[in-house]
Amino acid sequence: MSQGSSPEIERDELPLLVQAAAQGASELKADDIVVLDVGDILGVTDYFIIASAPNVRQVRRIAEEMEEHVKRAGGDGTSRAEGTREGMWVLLDFGAFIGHVFHTESRTFYDLERLWSEAPRHHWVDTAVRPGAPSRSLSTTPRA
């Protein structure tokens, strides 16, 4: 996936429901989760959450988990979902943001990050610590 020289946005700048959806994808081990701020460019939605998985079953489960996390965070869920049956590219329309969950090969082919390369972005890293699970945070420095 292409990574242009677009500005990086901080996690705490992202709306709560966007964070919830991205965390849902992360908890099911989605690959390379990226949030793009497309609001000033696209006009019909504010954010894209892009994630991928190596098999169709995992693509579907990630999409389901993203919606569940949004609902648990107080959101309404999707107004529309497409591609669930095929599982190569599932599009979840939450209104203010859209989730794109790709099969790895489809993500490489469509390369939305390159298409929207000028959009500010956040590379999601799971910082939640769950019992028995290693932390996936970028930082290895202990907190004081």
C-alpha cells in the first residue's frame, strides 16, 4: 500500500465512533488499519477506515466487529453494507465515516491510500492491553 507524504493526524483527534470501529478491526487482527480524513476532499463523508485480512472469513468477521464496536460506543450501526457475501471488499456506510475491509489482494489492487494520498491519515496501532495478549503499541518505553 502506498503511503504518500500526507499529514499524520493524532488518534485523539478522531471522533469516538471512528475510534470504536478501528479498535473493533484491530481486535480481530485486521492488517494495516489506516484512517483517512477525507472530509475536505470528498464531501459525502468525513473519514475512511481501511483495513484488510488474508481470507474472506476474517474480512467478514472484521466488518461485523467494527459495527458491533460502533453500536457499543453509542452509534446506530451502518445505514448500508455492501460486499459481505463476496468478502473481497466490504463497505460499511456509517454516514459520517465509511469502513472499507478488504481481502489483502483486493486492497493491493484498489490501493485507496494512493487514490486519497493527499488526505491526512492515522495509522492505527492497538494500544489496548488485554489479559494474556502482548501490547501492539509502537512505544516500548515504560511509563513513569
